[in-house]
Amino acid sequence: MIDLKDVSKVYQVGDERVHALNHVTMHIYPKEFVSIIGPSGSGKSTLMNIIGCLDTADAGIYRLEGVPIWDYSENELARVRNRKIGFIFQNFNLIPKLSAAENVELPLIYRGVRGAERARRVAEALERAGLKNRAPHLPTELSGGQQQRVASARALVTEPSLLLADEPTGNLDSKTSREIMEILHELHEQGNTVVLITHDNDIARQAKRSLHILDGRVSEVTL
């Protein structure tokens, strides 16, 4: 599913060159549930951006489902994101003026899916996320946990081969965090490949396998 070989990313900060990723080699297989854990500044956000096709590496090879994408253009990266990857962000990234259903529907509109098919898939995604009765509600009318469930449904609606969760419990209380992790476990059990980015050991150890990142270097870890 995810194959990085000798991947590096360097940023110029003033007079200093910062190695956000330093010759990273890692593999994630289809239908795995993997956590990537590291402290702030470790390089995990850069790694997420490259895995999620939000950025490209300076050096090395990245293959997603066997397809080499290290030299893709912005338009090609956008196409990969839209078709293959579902994102669940820490801050939900919901559009305030749109209802839960409309937020979930948005990726399908971008993809050009027809109205009847859109409606069916939105209803199905909301039901899987446990929000069937909250479809007409605006984000401000939902709890933090419900908003994250909307974000999860939006990630699912395009039927992506990879779900990328970036600190999905970061702004939530312990009860809601447990609910969100239950959703991720359910999605994994349904056959989705899940990659969870976190700084929290308790959250990371719920994955089947964990990778540790520090100073731009990645290693296997037992939590």
C-alpha cells in the first residue's frame, strides 16, 4: 500500500537546513492499522503530508499502491488525494455554513458523482459513522465528537483505499476520544487501511503496529 524508500525532505530556515525527513524507508501493507508516533517537531507532519500527497519529497521514492508518485504535478497529486485517500484532521475542517450531509457530500461533487448516487453514498457514510439522524445539522449544532464523526464520514464517502488520521483525538475529551478510536477500529475491521498520526502513546498503542519518528528518522517500536 505505502512504500517509502530513502525519502528525505529538507527545509531552509534562515541559515539552517532542517532535515524534516532523513532517509526514511518504511512499508505499510493493505488493510493494516498503523500508528506513527512522535513529539512535536519530529517530522510526523511532513511524513503525513508526503504519504497523503499534500507534498512531495526532495529525494527518494514513494509508491502508493505500487504507483510511483514522487514526481507528480500538483494536479496529479490532487487527483490521487481525491480518489485514493480519505483524511481525518484534528480540527475537523468542516465548512460551518454546510450541514453534516453537505460536508460529507462535498468530495463527491468535486469528483463529479451524479445526484442520486451522491445521496445514496452520503446516507450510507453517515449511517456508518452513527450520524443518520444528524444529517441536516450544522457543525455548530454538533458536539466535538459528532463533528469528528462527520469528518470520518466525509473521509469514507469516496471509498478511499487509505484513511489518514492526523491527531484525530487531539482536541477531544477522553470519552469522545474513545468514541473516535472505536470508529477507526470499525473502519479497519471493515477492510480499510488506516494510518494514525499521533503524539500520544496510549492512542498509538491501539494500532496493530507502531512506527516511531524522531529527528526525521523512522523506526519500528513496541509500545
